[in-house]
Amino acid sequence: MTGDRPRVVVLGGTGFVGAHVADAFAAAGHDVLTVARRAPAGHRHRFTALDLGGTGPGTLARLLDAEDPVAVVDSTGSSWGLGPGRMAERCTRLSALLLDALRRAACRPRLVHLGSVLEYGQPVAPADPRRTPAPDTAYGRAKLAATRAVLAAADAGEVDAVVLRLVNALGPGLPATSLLGRVAAALAPAARAGVAARVTLAPLEARRDFVDVRDAAEAVLAAAGRPVTGRVLDIGRGEAVPVRTLVRLLVQVSGVQATVVERAGPAGWRAGTRWSCVDPTPAAAALGWRPRRDLRRAVTDFWHDELRRYSGDGEPAAAGPPRQRAP
């Protein structure tokens, strides 16, 4: 420990979700070490550069013992822009490496493993962790394999672990390859120049559960300190929101006059997931957690963050009053 502050290690702590997880622990008084291949500019926490894809379990075990953390968060497995083969490597192999390292380490931290709603496949009602998952995407299958490995290790008494299955997260730092990231990429220069924008997207037919990434991070913080070993808890808002509604909301808060065109094109790996929703009640009971931020706040804060990044001066670019033409 550093003084009286308990230590936490966040693997993948520079990614979209992992960075917010690190912030949540730091805000709660923890000394946070983030581990990733490289630190982005402006990174706010202690950092160790480690390519987990080329690291042995002994090296990682020694790092964990040197830190002696109260919790380790597995936020690896980011899939943005990856093909199916690399998804399996990033989502399954890295989690297996961490489990092997924890078996070798002398310390025994709580492991919070971040799973995905896509592990369920295509439910016709709110997803139920008791139901046998049937993922229909390469990402879902890879994440499910990692979840099962974590639960097996917890059942065997090898690790103290809990799995949080996250729905789609929104908020500041959302990747440019996400749906709203692509929309913002068209809106931001238009806002800066004071001109109209045209946004072309694949058909916006899906309905999905979304949660503010900062709420998801607070769920991870809660899971690190609650007696929830060996469980799977779903983290979401419990409502399937049309993705078209989110696009309209982003255009509205941007104040940009925009035309959104929906046009069929090459299907991405998420295209088959037309509906997703979870029941957040078990997480509320087990963690004392509920989402505190609505989706308007998540989208608005994402937009303001995008403008700051686009302008490069730390101040939002000026945008006029809402006058959009949305789908």
C-alpha cells in the first residue's frame, strides 16, 4: 500500500471502460496502477507498460505480488476494430493468463472480470444469467469462454472472483469506431465550421440496453468490496433503447443541422445483435448499485468531450441551437 491507500490493479486500464474504472477507484481513495501496452497522453494514474499478449504468467504474478492489491480488474478484451481471430486472442487468452498468474501469486486480491451482454446471444426477454448462453458472434463466444474460465477457477477455490456482464457503455472517451463515435466524427467538424453535416449509417434497426460508462465503473468499484465470489451480475439500465433514438439525441445535443441517411452496407460484427437487455435487479441487491446517470447525460458529456478533443484547445467548439433533421 501507499500510505493508508489500498492498491488496485486495472489491466486494460487505458481503454474506454478501463480508464473510467481506474478513475472510479482513484476517486474512492485507492492507489491505482494501470497496465497496458502503452500510456495515452494525459494518463492520470500510475502506469506499467506490459504487452500482455507476449507476457508469461510468472512475470504478471511478480507484478501483482509487488503491488499486493486488494483488487484486480480485468478490463482487457477490447474488440473495437478487431477481426474474429484477434478477438479470441484478446478476449480469452489474456484472461487465461491473468488466472494463471493469480494461481501463482502469493497475494489474493478480488478479481473483477468484465464480461459482455453479447455472451447471451439473442434473448427474447431480459437476459438471465441462469439461462445457458448461446452467443452468436465471435466476440460473444470469446468473452463467454473467458467468463467460464473465471467461474471455474472461483468454484475450485483458486481465485476470489466475480463477473460483471456489461451492456453497451456510453460516455466520454467512447471509441471513434463505435456508432456514436462515427456520428460525432461527422458532426464535430461541422460544428467547428458552422455548417450542416451529412451522416451515412447502416440501417438503425437495433434496440439495445445502454449504460453510462461511469455508472458501469461504479459497479466495478462496488463489486471489488462486496461478498459476491463466483457470481455473474448483469450491469445495465434494464431497457432496450432504439439506436436510432441515440443518434437523434446526439444530433440534437450537438446543435448541428444534420441529415442522417441509413443505407445498407457491409455488416460489422455487431450487426447480428438486434436486441439486448438485462435485468439490473440482482446487481442492485448484491452490490447496492443502480445507474445514476440518464442516457441524455451520457450522450451530452460524450459530445462535449469529442468537441474538446477535436478543437485541441480544451474548450468546446461553438455550436448553434438545435436545428437538426434526424431520421
